[in-house]
Amino acid sequence: MNSLRHGSGVFKSSCEQYYEGEWHEGKRHGQGKMIYNKHGTVSYSGEWCNGNRQGYGIMRYASGNNYEGYWYNDKKSGRGYMIWRDLDELYCGDWLNDLPHGNGEHIWGDSSSKLATRQLCNIYRGSFESGVRSGLGTFFYSNGSQYSGIYSLTHSLTHSLTYLLTHSFRYVAKQYETW
């Protein structure tokens, strides 16, 4: 009979991964911290279930990006907050299968200055479906303009571009970058 890790313990792998926390029948289960690389720049600290990130936790990426919120079956699911430091963006809201899904707020900073004050940002507040603006939402442009209405992948782009071109705003291409 094989014995399995159970209770609290530390595991160090030959590929520089490190886990310290609770185990149940050989799997990470309960509270624990996993470091994914030898430099410690990629890590997860939080709840585990049957070897998967599940429950509340914080993920830190080598790029400096961070996610804090809920997980289900190793994917971002539930309420969470993601900061993309490399892109000067943040999203706070609902997630499903690692994508914004449900209600949330996505803020794009002024990448040229790396200033994330709300006065210099574009902000979308509303519904998302599989990482895309979908349903009722409002887009606040950094120049003070705003668009409120129903978003769908084809309708919102056509309607909003027509609105922007009619009013001669300068940020047409940047407003519609996808995830």
C-alpha cells in the first residue's frame, strides 16, 4: 500500500517548484502556498481542493501582474480583481473559466505615462460574456465622452465606431482592443 501526503507539509520538486501547506490523500487541499519557479516570481497563495486552486487566493505572475479573488477547478471563477501592470489595465468583477464573465469594470490607463488615475483612463462598466463586452454597459472615454447601451460583438463595434467617427474623436482604434 502506498502512503500519501496528508496533513501539513512541504514539497520541493526537482523543477524548482515549492509547495507549503495542507494535504489530503496526496493532493494539495486546504490552505497553502505554491511557488512555481526558482526565483519565486510566480506564486499562488490561498485555498486548494483536490490539487486545484479553488476558493479564495492570490496569484502573482512574473510580469508583475496579479489576480486576487475566487477560483474554481484551477480557473478564475467568481468575484476577482486582476491588475495587468505590463498593460496598465485592471479589471474588477465576475469571472468564469479564466475570463471576465458577468458584471465588472475594466479600466485602461494611459500607457504612455503609466498613470492610472481615473481622469486619464478609459473605463467600461457593465456586462461581459467570455471576456468580451456583451449586454448593457457604459464606456467612459478619457476625453470625457461616453457611450451607454447594449453591447454585442458586432453591434456595439459598428454603432460605436459610427458615433466616434461622427464626433471626430481621436481614440477610435484603441477603444476596441480585445482580450
